[in-house]
Amino acid sequence: MENFKQTSQRLAIIDYLKDNKNHPTVEEIFKSVKDKNPHVSLATVYNTIDMLKKRGIISELTINSTKRRYDPNPNYHHHFICLSCKNVFDIEEKINITLSEELKNSYKIHGYEIDLYGYCNNCKKELSGID
């Protein structure tokens, strides 16, 4: 894997992503980092994200086919996506699933990630009648 120079722009991107639970898009990362570091370019954000993905430091979420989000937790875990505000929340709780014998015999499964959809607590309060 090619080496990447540790520039102030790249370090600012890495610092922004560290422990970020908001699952930001490239555009959100760019805007936030550019506010503090005006010399950062969108290309630098894309290149840094690509490098971090290749090294397994972050994972890419393709919850929405038009917007990719990035998660600084590359370990298997689940997500809850609010249908109203579109925020993505980590779910660290273990969710058990039952697989058919055919599926178990057809594949060597190492893990799984589940996306749950619904309304977060804030949106649920705003929308009456939704359980």
C-alpha cells in the first residue's frame, strides 16, 4: 500500500472522524474540516477517506445509494436509520438471527450487519401516533 504523507489537512480529517458517531458524508467532512483548515480540498478529503478505507480504519456505509457515509468503527455492528431526520445511530447490541441450513451450508459466514429503520426518539416525539 502506498504511503501517505501526514499533512495538516489529512490529520484534520482523521481528527474529525476519530470517535465521530454521526456517520458523516464526504461533503459534511469537507465542510467541517474546511471551517478549521481553509487549505483543505475536496480531493484531499476523498483521497484520505479512500486511504482510511483501504487500511480498514473506517468503513463505508451505503445506506442511501446517493450518499455514502463513513464510520470510524470498522468492526461489525448494526445501525438504526431514522426515516425522518435521516440520522444514523450505532447499535452495539448483539442481534441474533436464524439462518437456514441451506444458507449455512452454502456460505462461510464471518459476520453480519443489520440496518434497522424507524423513527429516533426526537422524531418520534414530533410525529404523533407513531409507535
